[in-house]
Amino acid sequence: MDKVYYLDLQTLLDYLQGQSAILSTTVSVPSVRGTCQGLVFVKEGTVLESLIQGPNGTLLASGARAYALLSSRDQWQVRIQPDVEQVLRSLVRPALPEPEPRPGPGARPAQAALPPASPASPPSLSLTPVPRPLRPLDAQLLAGFSMRQRFVLRLVFTMVNGERSVEQIKAQLNLSPAVVEEALTTLRSLGVIS
């Protein structure tokens, strides 16, 4: 359960006394229209990462730069999260390319594959669905979701650019394909993507 504290960041970190938690707050970024979200991931009293996300979920700042912008905030929503490292990793770690399968002993060489499509070929010839953003993903639309769900929805939304196919989005995110599918379905039902 989330709880709101009206403390500056350092006092709040001291108050948490070595617990693991995700701290969130709203923050204004001068160059961005709309309200941004600041997040601080804390493990046993140590700050692991600080992030600032734009109104549409795009990552605007991280690390020391984000921490500097957030340190003066004095209203924080706190979620005690014992597995905070795992949540952070699942949200921000880029997907690693899958290794090429190696043939076992006695295996025949693979048949020649079709040549890759020319980069000049138009994307309209693609047979896979390509979701397109229709409007910004406003914070009000995500009010009924948990913090993790909001993170996943924002993360998937940032990958939707009208050029990446669903399969490409799945391959580039460090999330299970089922989670990505569910997020895309939710984003479609919210009317923010096609």
C-alpha cells in the first residue's frame, strides 16, 4: 500500500531506516509541457537509481541529474518494495540480443535463408501489425493502475512509434511477450494507440 509523506528526500530516506522502497513524486521540468513523474529506487536505505519520466512516459533524466532535480521535492508517495532491484531491472534494463543457436554435433548446416528485405522497401508492405500512437498517454488515464502497471504501460507506449512492429517491440523490451501483449491491449483500450 502506498503512503504519502511530506518530507524532503534526505529526511524521508533517513525516516525509512534501511527499508527498500520506490518513491514517486510529481515534478515540473522547464522544457516539458505537463507534469512529469520523478522516481527514486531505494534498497536498504541506499539509492539505486533516480529517474524522471515525461507526461507520456519517456525517460527525461536519470542518475545524479534526476536526483538533483528531485532532492528538493517535499511530497512523496512511498511504496515499500522488498524486490526493488528486480522491479528496477525489469523496467529500465535494455533487452539483450538473443544468442544465435549453435548446431549440435552431426547437425547439417542450415539452409540458405531468404535475403533480408531492402532497407528502402516501404514499411506498408509489412504483414505484421504496426501500432501507432494516437495521442499522449496522460497521467489521468493511468490513475486506476498500480505503480508497476503504470511503468509497464509507459515503457511499452514509448516503444510505439508507428514504425516498430509488435514483434520488434517484444524483442527490444526486457519483458515477457505476454506482458507486452497485455500492455498493448490496454493501451488500445485507452485509445492512445491504434
